[in-house]
Amino acid sequence: MAKVFLPYQLKKTTNNKDFIEVKGKTLNEVIINLEKMYPGTKEHLVQEGRIKPGLAAICGFSATRKGLLQELEEDTEVHFLPSIAGG
């Protein structure tokens, strides 16, 4: 199972858990299963079939370049992080 870490704003939907273990072989499957466990989370993570703009998905040790098609190994950590802008 993937170990999913959500942005701070979504922790309230998961009873303030630090992470959630979710089944899935791809990032898309993980998000679908996360939505089944905690309805309403998907709309904060996905827009028009892609990772929502302003949000990065870190799978393992690097940002995904395959988006929702990213394949996940067993026990992969998945972090959803809001983009930081500034100058």
C-alpha cells in the first residue's frame, strides 16, 4: 500500500491523520481509493484528469513526470505538496 501524505488543508477530511495507507498500483488508483475512503479529497487533488495546477505529486523521491499514470511500488510514499511561488 502507498503511504499518502496530504496537504495541510486536507488533513481535516482525514481526521488529522499524518498519513493514510491506500491501495493502488498507479497514482490514479491511489487517488480513486483515497476518494472512496474520504469522499471529497479527489476534487482537491485532480482537475480535468490531471494533477491540479499548483499541486505537485512526489512519488518516492521525485516529482512525477507521468502524472496520474505514475506507477507505484509497494510501500511508496506519495506526498501532495502545494507549489511555492515567490521571488
